Amino acid sequence: MKFASFKGSALKSVGAVSLCVALGAGLAGCGGNGAGGGAVAATVNGQDIMEQTITDYIANFRTSSSLESDEAWGEWMVANGYTPESVREEVIDYYVNQDLYDQAAKEYNVTVEQADIDAAMEETKAMFESDEAFQEALEASSMTEESYIEDVIRPNLLQTKLAEAVAAQESEGEGDDATLAQAQAMSEQFNGAKRSSHILLTAEEGEDDAALAARAQELLDQINAGEITFEDAAAQYSTDTGSAANGGDVGWDALSTFVTEYQDALAGLEKDQIVAAPVKSEYGYHIIKVTDVYEVPEGGITSVDQLPTEFQEYLTYMEQSSASQNFSTWFEEYRNNATIDIKPMPEGLPYDIDLAPYEEAAAQNAEGDTADGAAAEGTEQPSDETMSAEDQAAADAAADAAAAEGAAAEGAQQ
């Protein structure tokens, strides 16, 4: 767990409301830049990160998370496996990365335009019910709109644009050729792919398997007789709510994983064909219809436009995932080549408290929980194997008496 990435979950755990949580960006940058203090916490390629910046960041986190008191702060660190030293290290690590992003952006001539910032702000505000709610979230994070732009929006946009610039340079000259090459590499997987829809019927209360099978067959007969369309039947009767509203569509088998029984049934169907009988699986009974079949052209795939839209979207997703991983790998190498000097932790920092009392309290609580558990186990009724013959006889007699009383009560209700 990293301090720079745990902020969303940490804030939620203490019940705080953060604008950064709403953005999905954690508290990255919410600590401000900090101007006070002359001590240097770290240098990145000769660029200083001030100790006051780290202290302000942590102080802001404590305030927005209701951890101002040393007691609350100490308990939180112990509960989450932190020490003052590790907190400082991870916040420094965050700022090191931010400085490296800035430096790399200059190398790649990446800038953030005002129009991009304005669009991002509008998107952020749209997440809130009103401007008042947005302002309250800012206040809860100890921020203003200006600081939010500088500490959250601008860095996030810069990182996104940097990733795009790196990807563009890495794939220079490839363009659409890379996508086409990927499509051609997957042509065997795509060839013969089938798109299908289904109507899933599951047992109602008190309905046995035979009755469920008969109900599924009856619905299939109605579809075959033209009394109801497959799509309407899916909307009305399918218990697969995820696909029912779309006529039962579950997509292409080349892009999905179906249970064996379902996939086997697809293998025997052609386009627009419906199964002859409902297919039983662990989920219930499926009425299956193949709605489309994709065949690779004789000359092979020569353009991504020859692919169904869903295949093209899948290839785009794969490219984006690959680009994200490639950027992570690139940045790791970029950081490894940087000159980073982290200074020793000074004494007297406001967040540097003695954790011994809180660690001791946590250990005592853990021991208490263990003791309570053991006591609870000790109150459990003895098993037949550990009871004496006399105790077993008494227990049996009590059970017989209870059964007789129950039978008498049932008889009175007849």
C-alpha cells in the first residue's frame, strides 16, 4: 500500500468527504506546495523538494481525515501499518514522481492548454449536485478552485498528455498498421466467431427441474410458432437482467467466456438459428439464438474496417492497455535514470509521534479479542462424544420432550 495511492480508501475509512475522492484521484496534490521552511527533503535531478512541502501535505491529509489529534493519528498509523518515517517516505516518493513528470514533459514539449483545464473543471463540477456541493467538497479538502486546478487537474492532464507523447514516439511510423497487425494476429480467434442472444429461465419458488424444463420448452415453442418474438420473450421472461433489455444479446463468443454447455450449443448453430431444445447449465435453462457469424475474408484481414464494431473496440482497448503498461515501464526506466537524493528525516516534525503507546494498545486489543473468542468457544455445548452417559441420557430426554410438545402444537392447528 502506498501513501500516495491509499488516500481515497483512507479518507472513506474515516468518513471524510474529499473532492479528490470524487475525482478518483485520491489526495494527489491536495497538500499544496508549501513555501515555508528551508530544509530540503529530497532532490530530483538537482531540483529541491522542501521538507515543508511534505509536512504541509501530511498536515492537510490529517485535517481532511479528522486525524488532527496525536491519538487519532497514532491509532491510524498503527492500524494501517505505517510509521512517521514510512509516511514521509511515501509522500516524498509522490512528489519525486510529480517532479519527474514535469521534467519529462519539458523534454517532450508537452503543455497543458487552458481549454483542457476548463473542460476538466466542468467535468468535475458535473459530478456534484450543485456548485454549492462542489465548494463544500473543496472546503472539506482544504482547497480552493485555484489550488485544485494547480494541484490536481493540471498534473493529471500533464501526465495524460505525457503518456500520449511517449506512446506516439514509441509507435512512430506504425499508426494504424499496428492495429491492423494485431487484428491479423487474432484472425484465427475472430474467424467463425458467433454473436448470440439468450433467454435464461431459472426455477421459481417450489419449482422442480422437470417443471422448469417444461416451462422453457413451452416458451421456445411459442417463439417458434411466432406467438412472441425472441427479443420480446427475452425482455419479459429472461432472468438475466444484464441482457434481457437488449433482446438477450450477450455478444461475441470470441470476446466472451461462456459455460461449456452454452458454448457447445453455439457450435451447432448457424446465423439466425435457435436451439432445438433449451440448454441446461448450472444457471438454469437457456434458449439460445445465433444472431451473427463473422468469417475472415478469403484474402485475410486487410483493414480493421472489415471487423465488427465490437472487435474494433476490443482492439482499441488492447492498445490502450498496452500503452498504459508501456508508459509505466517507460516511466520506471526514466526514474531509474534520474538522480534522486532523499535526505534523512529531521527531528521535531509535527507528525513524528511515538507510536509505542498505540502499538501496545493495539496488541492488548488483539489479545482481548483472542481471549473473548476462546471464552465463546468454551460456552459451546459439548458434543455427543465428550458427554457422559448420564448427561447424554438427560439431553435425549429433553429432546424427546420438546419433540412431543411440538407435535401436540401441530395437532392443535389442524
